[in-house]
Amino acid sequence: MELQRLLSFTRKAVDDYHLIDPGDKIAIGISGGKDSLTLLYALHGLRRFYPNPFELMAVSVDLGFQGMDFGPISMLCKQMEIPYRIVETNIAQIVFEDRKEDNPCSLCAKMRKGALNEAVKAAGCNKVAYAHHKDDVVETLLLSMIFEGRFHTFKPDTYLDRMQLHVIRPLLYVNEADIIGFMNKTALPVVKSTCPADGYTKREYAKDLLKSMNKDHPGTKERLFTAIQNQLYQGKFHYGDQSGQSDLS
């Protein structure tokens, strides 16, 4: 995927859901993976021509796993002239050593989001951008239906009352396959996760399930996404908790 196509998808989501207002200070949550780095490129590019002026910064939460090197991301942000902060935590120790969680991804995700949102708010930002894409939206719906017995997925713009912070998702219209193409074309400085649970989650199960469904019945993902959009527009869809996210990983 070319940068211009990425910017087109991003602007459409921003316009459709009114994700950016004049004067916004937006923090991008950078995990180091392909999705968040693509979002960094997208918002950096959009800022150059979008009619609503906004500021950007980038924030990574260091979970405390050995071998995680955020140096390449720091260099990229410096090239883009985007302020970058790394938040040091001991989340890995709490989840895997102290509490020995059976479902480590759920607690880790909650603590990571909490640390990120606290840092973003302390930096004076009024919005934080997460890199959830179209596949994430549909996969979360499948996870919720299978494991929770409810209709639930990400909301394009979620307001966190306690934090007085908006969570926005500008990559809502971007397919994961396009992000992979952009990663390969742009040589994104992806930081490989050293988490021992990486790749062994319910999220991976939903990802494989969606791929299988789409292979057997081409267009399944797009139809499911359209159904989600229709429910969103009608105001009937259930989003779950304030974060607009599932506990499922």
C-alpha cells in the first residue's frame, strides 16, 4: 500500500467520525508493532494538509520484558520531529511473576492502557490514537460473540470520563493486509515483542477464524464490517466498557 492510499483511508475515518478537532493534542500509542508505526506515518502525513491543525506526540509503554529496544522508533520520531516518550513499568513482572495470571493478556492490556492514558494525560494531550484496524474491529466482534455472548467491538471515538480523554482509531478503514504491504514497502522499524504469550492468544484464534471464513466465503469480512457500521449509525450497537475494548485478547 502506498502512503497516499493510507492517508486517504485515514482521512476518510477522521472525517466520517469527526476524530480530529482544531487545536487537538494527540498522542499516538506506539507498541513497536506494524500497526502503531503505520498509524504514526498516517497521522504525521495527515497533519501536513488536514484543515484542522493538531499537534502530535508518541508514547510507548515499556512493559519490562528483556530485549525490547525502542531505539529505532526514537530515531524515526526524531526524523519526523514528533516528541517521543517511553514510559517505564514493571507490568511484565506483576503479570507473569507476582500474579502468575492464567489469562495474562487481559490484565496486561488493562495495565498497559492505564499507564499509557496516564502518561498521555500528564503530557497535556486531550486525545490518544490507537492503531486498531478493520480486521481488529471484526475479530473483536467474533471474540465477543463466541466467548462473552454479546455484541461488542471498538468504537471509533471513545470518551473516557474519568480521564477526560478521547480514544480515537484513525485506521478503522485500513485492512491488515494493506498494513503488511505498507510495512514491507516502507521498511518500518518494527520492534519484535519478547512477551512469552505473544502469538498464543484468543485474538490469534479469531484472526485465523476470520481468515478461514473469508477464504471459504469471500467478502465475509467486508460484510461483517458493513453490518457493524450499519449498527453504529443506527445507534443500536453495544460497545461494552468505557474504553470501548474487550477484555479478550
